[in-house]
Amino acid sequence: MSEQSTIPIDKEIDARGSFCPGPLLELIRGVKSVPIGGVVAVLSSDPGSNKDIPLWIDKAKHEYLGAFPASDHTRFMVRKLH
């Protein structure tokens, strides 16, 4: 499997079927709910997330762990740094 399977996830959010800015807002709430060092994954079927989520992670100064495409969604992973 891919490297994402080796990263322990503290919180996974299923935002498939939600449209912009829904997946991003769910991710922001998720990041706030985990401790520093925690990993949040959000599943999104919205193509806008491919741009919005990495930009927010960079702006918020968290660690972007990657985007992992599947057949009907993409799993975006972020580590909370502060």
C-alpha cells in the first residue's frame, strides 16, 4: 500500500459529497480538536479541495502530509504543529 498507511491518524473526517468550502471548514474544525502533533485526514470528493486544502495548511503553518487519490475521493492529511 502507499505511505499513507504508515501514518497514524488521530481523526478522520468524511466530507465526501460536501462542496467548497465544506471540506476545508471540516478540516479546520478537525485540526482544532486534536493535540499538537496529531494527524487529521479529510476525505473530499470536491475538486476545489485540491487547491484550497494545501493552501490553507501552508497558510496556517501546519505540516502537509500529502493528498492520496482514490477512485471517488482524495484523502488529505495534515499534522498539527501548534
